[in-house]
Amino acid sequence: MSSEQLKGFIEDFLEYLLDVRGYSETTVTTYEIALRQMSEVSHFYEEDGIRVLDITPFRFNIVKNSKKTIVKKLSAVRSFVKYLEDQCNVSVKLIADESIKVPQSLPKPIEEQYIEEVLSKANMEEKLLISMLYGLGLRISELSGLKLEDIKSGWIQIHGKGSKVRELPMMASLQRLIIEYVEQNGPKKYLFEKGNAPLNSAQLRYKLTKLFKKEGLKVTPHQLRHSFATHLLNHGARIADVSELLGHETMATTQIYTKLGSVRKMEEYMKAHPLADK
């Protein structure tokens, strides 16, 4: 199926909605906007005699929309494909129309300059707290439970969700900071501890929010994790690598979480994909 054929089918579908189904002009316009947006970026091709419509790039494009809008746009695409099959006897395999849970609002990444400013004024413990969350993309619960024995030469072993373990590389600056902090504060078992017990997530979160609040910023640990991923991608890191560093089970989670629908990412995707010029 060529791009022109697809656009022709879309025009026929919109007329069908108006003339046969009796949809209002407003409703049809909503369908038209979604389908035109889909047709401009998606891939349409034949594979082994089967017509395929891959809307993966369309999913990337709309990831920043509200959950309600995403549902409506995907519904329009599914209705269009059903029309092709039922009314035009055209069978189409639709790829990437899976329902993915999209949060109502994604945390905004913190600008790099703001993080650097806060780091420049922080004491050693505060610097380490920020560096572990922002430098490694840890969840606050993972940092709370981090034991000294899990910190190796150049690597940190993280025990994440579902008892899954991942190993993260440490920057040289972070290694030096950890060594200095341990020598000065003398923790026995956990990196952040009080007495013989680890500082819990709430205690670490309080320290972090208080630190940024002094600079007039409202920041959560999850925002630093989000900033870690976003800034890596903005500087050219591969999505597969970022997904692994975050401890995500699938890259689909990372794609939603890191807003891969940004214009910059889509431009790179469309340049790189072998089907982009077909």
C-alpha cells in the first residue's frame, strides 16, 4: 500500500462517516486530524503479500498527548482499519496499536544547569544523594537499600523491582565521591544509614526536596530519574541502553517514560529507519 493509496482510503473513510454513518462534521474532523497525522509518519508496505500498517512512529508522536487524546486517536486508526476490512475488503495488519498505560502527566525533567547549580552549593552527603539519583537513574527505594558490598570497582549492583538485579557503570567522579564520603562518614552496611539501619525512602526524599527547595525548585527523586533518562537521550544515548540502565522490562516503557515523541527524536528516527524513504 503506497502513501497515496492510504490517503485515498482515508478520504473515502471520512466520506463514509459523513454520508453513511451520519457522523457530525466535528466528529469527522477529529477523525481526519488523527488519520492525517498517522499517515504522515507511519510506514505502509507489503510483506509476503500482506498489507502492513506500522504506526510505531505515530505512537512516538502522540506520546505527549493526554491519555484521553491518545485513546481517541488510536480508536480512529482502528476504526479506519476495520472500515478497510469490512467495506473495502482490504486486509491490513496493524502494528503497534497495543494499549499502553500512559500516565496522566509525565514528570518534567530538570534543566541541567539547575542541577549543576544545586550541586555546586551542596555538602558532601547532598552531592552524593543527587549524584546517585541523577547520575545512575536510581529509584529512591533502590538507593535506600543500597549496601556497601554492592559497590564494586567501577560498577554498582542494584537490586530493583521484582528482585531483579542490574549492574550500572560508575563515572570516575562518582567513584571518588563515594570513597570520600565513606571515609568521612564511616557507614557500616548501607551507603546512607543512621545507626545500623538504612535511611528509608521518605527520609532520603525529604533531604532531596529540602535541598532543591532552598534554590526555589520543587524537585522529586523521580524527576531526577526522569532527567537522567531524558538528558542521556538528548545527548545521543541509545534507547536500548537507557532502558537497560533504568531497569525497564521492555523498551515500550522507556519510550513512554522518556517522551520519545519529541521532534528531535522523531527526526533522527525517520532518518535512520530503512523504511523511511519508501
